[in-house]
Amino acid sequence: MWASRTRTRSSHPGELQGASPPLGITAAAALAPIVWGTTYVVTSELLPPDRPMTASVLRAVPAGLLLLLIAPGIPGRGWRLKTTILGVLNIGLFFPMLFVAAYRLPGGVAAVVGSAQPLVIIAMSTALGWGRTRPVQIGCALVAVAGVALTTVTSAVRLDAIGLAAAAIGTASMATGIVLTKRWGVQQNTSPLNSTAWQLLIGGMVICPLIPIVDDGPWAIDAKAALGYTWLSVIGGAMAYALWFRGARALPSASISLLGILSPLTAAAVGWIVLGQNMTALQCAGFVVALIGSIAGQFIPTRPPRPT
């Protein structure tokens, strides 16, 4: 009787093994990558040029302060190091690598590297014995990556070694952060928003020293820039990361990572609708394929971890 109960109950609250992920939590978590998919158009159309690290700090720190007002407090002694590690992985390292890749690689190449995140998470979880992935989940991840590749295919592809390395490091950083977020959960009797707030603050402080090193554009705040920074901070920062980390704690790692595919798909859709960028029939087909892979992965029952 006890053995059967241990096979059906997860070691992490909110996740039921052998069942599909909760639809409400999945839908809420999906809003985060959809919002992040607007980052390119907001950056290119509203923000001052050549200020990527400034944008990263203003995206993270005000969002962290806002969430800290909502859920005040300091992490307990046993959680301070964990929160710092997650802040560096999810924000402090990921943001700079994301912008370096965006500046040095075509958007399509960076998107394809980033879309491989589900495969990285599956490999890490399996290697560490923290999760068991069904072959069909791996298949969904491969389908999604192939779809993103088709969506972003262009006639001219320019590869840059530094850009590729940055994209790979950023992908591995966020993947590791998701795996550890799932593994560690959240401190008892503490609001999850408090952990999200401190991750954003710590990540922003890590990025601050990079501003004079990387940024060289003019510093000018007008109405458009203020609107852009507000969107990135309040909607793309506070709201999106609160929903994303909530989903990362409650959903299987493979499921939450497949939702990340929605970010490059949203970027492609926004570019087509807002910026008038053309999409070929092959790119439209890739869009549909990637969307199918991302959605299908949400309805696959999870396996319990291997018994120790």
C-alpha cells in the first residue's frame, strides 16, 4: 500500500506523476514566453540603441523591487545560496548571453539554439536521476526544434563563433536554472513571489558592472523608451517571471521547457504582424510544426523518478 502511494505522488508539490500537467498552471506559464517573444520588437522600436545591459538591468531590478513590495522578506539561511545561484543562472548569466547572441547571430540561428533547451533539460534530469522522460516527450522536443528551424530559415546564414558560444551558454544556463528550480521548490511558509523577486534583484546586480563595458549607445529616455522599459520590467519581468517560476515548480521540467518554444514563435508572429516581415510557406509550415510539438508535450503523462 505504501509503495503504491509513493509511485503516484511527486516529491514536489503541485505535480502529479502519471497525469497530464494542470491546464490552468500550464496556460498561465505559457503567457511568459509569449510576452518574452515581444522583446525584439520592443527593443528595436522603442528602446535606445546599443544599450543591451542597461535594458537587462532595467528589466530585472524594478521588477524585483515591485515583487518584493508585494511579497517582502529575506530568504532564510538555507535558501540564500540557492536563491543566489538561481538568480545568476536565470537572470544574471542568461540575459547577457541572450543579448550577445542576438547582436552577433541572425535571429533565426539564435532561436534554433535556444529552442534546444528542452533537450538539454531532459538530458540533465535523466543524467542526475531527477526525472524520467518518456520517448514521446523527446520526440515532441525534436519536432519543436525542427519547427523553429524551419520558421527561422533564411537564404543567407552568417555564423559567429562567439555568438554561437553565447547562445549555447545562455541556453544551458536557463536550462540548469529550470532543473534546479524544479528540484529545490520554494522555502516553506514563504511566498514564491519573494524568491522570484530576489532572483531578479540578484541577477540585475550581477549585470550592473557590465553596463560600462558593453553599452556604448546614447543614454536618452523619451516617452517611447519609458514605455518600452515599463513593458519589459512590469509585464516582461515581474508578471512573466512570476508565472514562469510558478510553472517551473509545479510542472514537469520537460513540459515547462517546451513552453519556451512559444517565445521565438511569438517573435516571428509579431515581426510579421507589426513589422511587416514576410513569411514563406516553408516558414509558416515550420511555425505550425513547432506549435504542435510544444502543445503536444503538455498532454503527456509524466513518469515518477527512479526509486533510490
